[in-house]
Amino acid sequence: GEDVRTKLGVSLEMAHKGGVQRISLSGPTGQRSLEVKIPAGIQPGKVIRLANQGDAGSGMGAQNGDLLLEISHLPNPQFELTGTSNTDVLFRLKLLPWAAALGTKAQVATLDGNVELGIPAGSNAGRKLRLKGRGFGPQPGDHYVQVELVNPDALDDADRAAYATLARHFADKGP
């Protein structure tokens, strides 16, 4: 039989921790379902070989080909892999300006769950904070938290007045 090559998209969390993913295949013999063991830390482009799960061989004693699953990571709205070995993770933390200016504690999502992170006073947009060893894979890189400032909308007169007060107060201290 012939080997069959196809792509398999896995979530970043599944690729990080490993586990079992069920897949459905359709072919000449109909629909079938397989469980695929995903190794922890698998990188995009790596191939998982499932022996004898490819096309059926023809003739007496012919063996089936193999199923070759090329791994890709599905897009993740929270995390981005970075670094030369794709083991560092970037997470963008949205903060209100006063939380960044005064410092705060924030719940930060990581591939292994949420952690509480102290945000130092005076943190500007773009500042990166590092959680060492909290990145991707079994030998993880680092998890970087990049500060993004979010300004609340001025929806009414009181909001606009508060912004006007800030503007007057910081008029000679701006960039």
C-alpha cells in the first residue's frame, strides 16, 4: 500500500503538554476514527507516523502503507511562540493606564494555567516581563508578558471631565 501524507492541526496547549487527539479519516473503505498520541513539545513540521494506517495494499500478503501526519499549530488568540527554538511564549497583557503607572498584580495566562504577576509601577506600553521557564515544551523557554495599555472610552461628561483633568495635570510632563 501507499503511504498517505496529511496535515494535522493541534492546539498549542496540546502540542505543549502532549496527549491524545482523535482524528477522523475517510477513504475507499469508508470513514474511520483513530487516536493519535501527540508528544509533548512537538514543533510544527514534525511528522507522526502511524504504521499500516495508510492506503491498503493489493494482492496476497500486501501490507498497508503508513499514515504520515505533519503537525501544525492551530492559531491561538492568547499566545505566540517566539525565540530561535520556538520555545518562548509571548502573551500580551492589557492594562489600564493607571494600573501600569501605579503598579498592580495581574492574573496572567500561561500554557500551564494562570499565575499572578506583579506589574512594577511605571510600566510603559511595550514593556516585557519574563516568567523564566514557563514557555513551551518539555524543556520550556521563557514566557514573556508584554504590557499593552488600553484607554477606557469617554462615554459621558464625567468621563470626559476626568480625562480633561488628567490632561491639565500632565500637560508639561508628556512625551
